[in-house]
Amino acid sequence: MKARTCPDCGRTWSDRGAVWCAGCGSTLRRPRPGFRSAGGTDVGDEAGEGDGSPTTPGPRRPWALLTVLAAAATIVVAGVLTSGDRSLWPSTATSTDGAGTEQTAGPATEPGAGTVDLNAPAPSADGTGEWSPGTEPGAAAVVPAGSSFPPSEPTCDTPGCAIWRSTVLDQRPLLLSERLAVHLGLELLVAVDLDTGRWRWSRGHNDPRGVSPPAATTASHLDERTLVIAYGHLLRLHAADTGRILGEVDLGPTQVTDIRRHDGQLVVTGRVADSEVPRTRIVGLDDAGGVRYDLEVETPVRELRPERTTAPLLAVAGGDLVRFDATTGTERWRQSLDARQVDGTTLLDLDSGEVTVHSTRDGRELLRVVRPGAEAAGVRGGVLIVSFRDRIELYDRDGTALGELAVTPERTVVDTTSRQVIVATLPAAGSDDPQPQVRIGRRTGARGGLASLPSIGNVATVPLPPGREPEQVQVMRRADGVVIAGPQPDWAWVVDAATTAATRLDLPLLPSSAIGHGEGLTIVRNGQRLTVLGSGGSFAVRGATQIASLDPLLVHGGNGTLLLDRTLVDGRPEAQG
């Protein structure tokens, strides 16, 4: 049988039934007549080979290619290094909020009418559902010696560090659940198995970015049940296991900026566009897009739990701290604020210095201390921290005072375990001989069924009053100690929890380097090269400079996607604290 050659990458094929090139993902034969692209243009009349079997969109015409390139450029500028909905590097803009043309939602019963059939599955070349163009196990080829340019596929410089790679999944957003990674392309949604990179399903996708790059995705969410994508005020819900559309919801004029589960229920939020005072709309949905309730509040209270778990639905509403039932939208409890300052469920009366911490479960008071002159208070890692102008005080869950420390609150971070509290104040930016000040204390080990203090948010900086922002300082645990970093980007130390000795991290830096720390790893980006560092070593990656997830370690970019084996750099297992 005569071999065929891919017109884009030159790879040869003997299988004339192949639909996509496994090397670069390009279409190898024409689509069926009448197929419509994401922009609504009929591409079914293009010349090419065809045998009547299921097909996919053909090669894009030049104008369509320009549109896609413009959209890709918008995405790259919006955020080169992202992790979920926030950047690993604080200085990097990662917002994907669209500020362009609003897209009109179609009828919920006819999603995508007039464009692509959004529920039509992409074809498989052999009819087995194992269709995975451009996906191969292991690392890509080594970068040629002396080459100043990365190859046309992502690479890893250490044998065995890449578990699988794809040259089709690119720099567009990647969402992760326990089992899947979903690629939000301009024309296709693609779900791949996290362990192997094999495609589980793909669906046509009329993303508004394809015809209006500014109309970017404003929020997204993936879990074991649903994939939800917001395009401004339009929500589309898909089944996570098949990609089938479950429903569409138009929340105009509110632009959706957050989607997550609270107490197991889907909840979306966004600013109310026509409100004279800043207000947030909270809408509870079932998994098919049915609206269960629609609320307006002053401010949502975000309690961030460990990844892929849910949190209670809290907000400031009507001048009170309220917990709503995430299923029905009814109030479960309400605590009057009386002009008190709020940090999660910690309330501070600035006049008297009274600090109270309340349970997220039923609103009851868990802890009360009175500290006149306090400027801020909040719980970090189960420890109550009361901040003053030049010092902080710490209290354990039973009210036991753990100590008072003279610090600069804006440059101070706190890390806790069940037995330890580590407080580190970073040096001022520009110091000639920068050295962090580290103090470690033992917790009281409160017993007797005392309730844990609710830690709202995942921030490690000490509480600050409204209007005072922390400096760019970070803290994270890894196998050999606690990493503290900042406020200058290239400052980072590993602190020995037993001796408080701080050892400066040696980072491979260039003048334009971007540095981030999280989930036990340090990532340094130099142009198209990422260096991944952990307590057990390091490796380098080229051609994939965006971070989809740190655990598992999934990176992607214009050249494709790599799932990396982070155990090669993790070192010994972290000791239980």
C-alpha cells in the first residue's frame, strides 16, 4: 500500500484509513460535506481524499488560521504560567476574564445551533475509542547539540522524566480532575487519561475565542462529575466522563468569574453588572444546569480546602456573616458583624480589641480573646494570629497563648503542623546581606474533643488590615524542610525545622527569569526552558512553559504537553508532622 505523508510534519503513513497524524495532529483527509467549523463556516467542500467514514474538520483556510493565531496570542499574553485559576508566579498576569464582545446564548435545548454539532464525538481511526493523535509514552527527542531553538515538540533532558507527551494538546487551558485532563481548545474539547495521555473523548467546541479573541473563557471547573465552562455570562455544562452537553445557562448581565463546589453542589459567582454598589451574585445549579437559587451578597467568603474537596458556602450579606445551604440557598446560620472586621470566620472589633472565631458548621463561638490595639486577626493553619503594627501574637485552638513575636507583618509567613509553628520574617528587599529571621515553637497539642479552628483560604502570610497588602513572600513544605521565599524573586531559603538554620537555594537564573514555589517544587522559567527543582534533584523541560498542575506535574505550551515524573526530584518522603 502506498505510503502517505503528513503535509505539516512530514511523517509517513501506510494506513490510508488514518484520520489524524500522530506526529502533529494535523488532519489527513477531508471532512464530510456540510460540516461546519466553530465559526459557522461550511468546510465540507474542500478537495481531498475521503471514503465516507467519520471525519473531522479539514485544514484551516488562511483567515481561520489567523483567527486561531490571534486567539492563541491572546491566551499566551493573558497568562504564560498558570495553575488552575491562579498563577504560580504572583507577578504574572493570569486573569482570563473576557472584556470583549458578549456572546448571545442559544436555546438550552439546542446548544451550538447553527455551528458545530457539539455532541458529535470525534472519530476514532479504528473504531475502538482509542483515538489519541500525537500522544506517545516517554520523553521526546533530545534537543540537538548547539541548537538555540527548541524542537517542534516538548522535551525533557532527563531519561524517564516524561511519563507521556502530546504534540496536539497545546498552550490552551488544561483542567484536571482525579482521572482526567481536559484541554479547552478553540474547536475541540479533548479529555485524556492522566496516567497514559490516551484520549478518552473529544467534542466539537464553538469557543467564542475562535471568532472573537477578547471573548475569552472567564471561569472553568472540572471534577469527577462535570466540566463547566463560562464564556462571560454563558455557562455550558458537560458530563465529565463523556463530554456530552448536559445544559446551558445564561446569567447575563452577570459575568461569571468563579465556579466551584460547595458542600458537593455546583455554585457559580460573578459581579452584578448593573448594581450601583459592588455586589456579587451567587447561583446554585444542579449538574444539568437547572437553577436552584439565585442570591445577591456583598462579598463571598472563600474557604479553600485541599484540592478536589468542597467547602461551605459563606458570604457577607446584609451586614452579617452568613452560611448558606449550598443545595437550597437557605440560611443555615447568621452572625451579626456590628461593623467588625472579617477574616474568614474570625471577627475583630477594632474599638475593644475583641477577637472571636466562629465554627463554619453552626456559627457557634470557638474561641474568644481580647487584645486592645489589634489591627487584624485571622486563623492560619489552625492557629489564631493577632496582628499589631510591629508584632504578632499566636493562640492555639484552646486559647493557649503560644507567644508574641516582634516582626514586620507584611514580610512574615507562618507554617504549622499538628506539633509545630514556624514563623519566618523575610529580609527587606534590597538588603546587602539578606537573612531571614526564623522562630519555631511547639504547639500545646490541644485534646479533649476541642473543635479545630477554621482556616479560611490557603494564604500563609499573617493577617493584615484592609488596605495593607503583604509583600511577595511565600512558604511551602518539602521533604528536606520548609522553603521560604521573597520579597525579591531570586531570594529563597530552605529552613531546617529542627535547628532553624536557613540555607540559600542555588537557582539557575538569568536576568529575565520567573520563579515560583508550590507543592514542594520550585519552578524557574528562562524563556522557553523550565527547570524543575525539588529536594531530590532537578530536571529541565523545553517547549512547555505553562503549568497546568504541580501534583501531578503537567506542563504544556505551544509545542505540546508533558506529564512529568516528579518523584525524580521530590527526594525522600516528607516526615509526618
